[in-house]
Amino acid sequence: MKMAPTPRAVALVAAAAPLALLIAVLWPKGWSLGLVWVIGVIFATLLDGWRGRATILEMHVSAPPMIGVGEAFCAHVELRFNEQARIHAARIALDVSAALDPGVPVSVPITLRDMAGEADIWLTPHRRGMGQISTLWLRWTGPLGLMVQQLIVALEQSIMITPDARLVLTQGARLFQRDALNGLMAQIERGEGAEFEALTEYHPGMDKRAIDWKASARHADLLAKEYRVERDNRIVLAIDCGRVMSEPLAGIARVDRAVTSVLLMGWVALKLQDRVSLYAFDSRPRVHTGILQSPSNFPHLQAAAAKIDYSTEETNFTLALSNLSQQLTRRSLIIIFTDFTDATGVDLMLRAVGLLLRRHAVLFVVMRDNDLIDIAQAAPEDIGTVARAVTAAALINEQRKIMLRLQRMGLDVIVADYQSLGLELVNTYLRLKEQGRL
């Protein structure tokens, strides 16, 4: 336990100098009263420290053993001092690892009743891995508030930080519930697929190319072919986990934002009886799962996503996509989560993607950077703001050119905010599935 005078005690001691000077001017013989004032403050400070002595009888810190990245949680602290303690005010702080570090010191006051109190400290993990609450710092002052006492308690409490699956638990279940209520899930079974389902009476608004003229002539009625949307499609969720994707977007790494959307997409695809696999790469392939075929395999997808590490290496699309192409034995929908920064890397990527397009459908998913847009649209207050705005506008313009090149090649591209990215991806997947483009 450490003890130190509070700023109040220091201020009272410092006040002795002008006080002694004033007394010396008004009453020269009484200048020693300033010294008496200092001695009195020191004595009061020592007395306050003695009266504020306390012993912690109980202390408990509760935090969830597992939490999703980006999901705020509360570390709840409960403690009880001995009944003889005389405490004026108390504050508490936690020393946490880099994965949980809020970036600014966080301490909260504790309200004590009968020498027992509790406090909540909110933390938000911003990196996957193992987080640690290593140390608890407790500070309190005596009844006069002149002496502060500090106690440091080692905790070594671990918290596993996993990929964020909240979108699956909320939006995924809501999506299927909504579709079931509106009959949309039944409609997904039929559409512009590849498998013939049945003949049905033609209605205005249906595709005229679906009319079966021979069957219509035999039945003397206009009939159209109805197709079943093909199941058992192969979906590859490919995540670029290179240097650019490891940079933060609204406080959370882009790769973690992508993983959140991947989990929702994978869960929906498995529910619709498609085959799903996860592929992560930077300078070389890092994670590649086998084929997952049912919703019961979703925990395996979560576990594989948790293994995707943060990288400082540049992404090698040529190596990664050629390696992926060699492992695919049938037509697949390849969904690539990435970001574009330099034209040279994009040219190499487009060459590798061109080879994939010969056999597979490719969908690019890019997160919109609202911070970059805000910088480009900032008011020109000074030369620094203008320079940043011009650079940001150039980057945005370069990204738009890349999007146009991708679309001209016949690729589908999704650009959305990270909050709505998962739902945008699922809706695009369902549309492609209904159209038989998988």
C-alpha cells in the first residue's frame, strides 16, 4: 500500500507562503504563524492518513469469460472494507492488455455504504485473441481528504475475444423469421434456377422466355416452365487479411468487420443447404477450411474465423487466388472481402480474377470508409485540411475507377457501410441464387 498527500494538502501547504508574507507585513512579530500553519497542515495530513487506514476484507471482479470483438462489456467490481475504516472517497481502475485497452485511462468512483461498494467499468475489445485484466488499482482518501492511499491488486483474469456473432444471432434469425412469415423462403425454392420444377399457367409479368410452346399447344392453354433453385451450391468466403485489411475502421480492424459479415453469410448459406468454406490469405494462404455442409457445422466456421490473424504483410492476390482455383473442382461462388489502395496491386489482382471468371462466379465486397469521405468533404479551413481533402478525394476517385473496371469484367461488387454489409451480402447472395447464377 502506498500513501501520498492529495492536491488539497499540497495547496494548503503552498498557501502558507503568501499567508506568512501577509502576516509579516501587517504584524512583523507574527511571521512564525505561517510556520505553525505548515506544521498544522502536515499534522492534519498524517492524522487523516492514520484515520483513513483500511483493510479490504472482500474483493470480486466479474467479467464474461468470452466476448465478441467490438462488443462492449461491463467489468463489475465489488469490495468491502473493514467496518472501522473512515473513507472520504474511493476510485477504482483496471490495467488491461492491448486487446482491451480503451486508449485513455479509465477510473470510476465507488459509492460506499457501510464500507461496502461496487463499480462498473465498461470496456470494448477491438482485437481478437486473449484479453487480460491484469491489475486492479484502488485509491481512497481519509475523512479530511488530505492523504490518498493506493492499493494494487494482481488479478490475471483472462477473457477470450472471439469473432462477433451478434449479427448471426439477431439479424440472421430475424431474416429467416421474416421470410417465413412473408412466404419468401418458400419462393426461394422456385425462381430462375437451373432445375425444372413444373409447368404452370402463364400470368402477365412472367418471363416470356419461360413459355413452353409445345405444352401450350397440347393443352390449348398458355403454360410456362417453372424452375427450382438449385441447392448444394459451393460458396467460398475469401477474406484478405493483409496489411490494409488489418487497419482499423471505426475502431475495429477491417478484417474483423469482414469476419462478422462472413459468419452471417455462412450461417444463411448453410441454412439453405449450400456448401460453405472459408479461405483467408495475405502474402500466402493462411486459413482454409474443408467443405461445411450443414448448420451443425457452423461452430467449425466460427473456430476457423477466430484463427485469422492480423497481418502486416502485403496481399499477394496472384498466389492466393491461383492456389484457391486449383483446389476448386466445381463451379463456385467466390466472395472476396478486400480493399483497394494502389493501382499496381489491383492490376495483378484483376489478372488473377480473370482466370477465376472462366469457371466461377466472383463477388467483391468492399467496406465504405465514411471517415475518408468526411475528410474529403471537410471545409477548407487551412492548408493542412485542404491537403488531406485532396488526398482523400484522390483515393476515393481511384477506388471508383477500380469498381468500374471490376463491373466491366462482369463481376458483382458490393460497397456498403460495415453496419449494413452483412445484410447487403445476404440479399445479393439470395438474388444470385434465385437467378441461377451460382
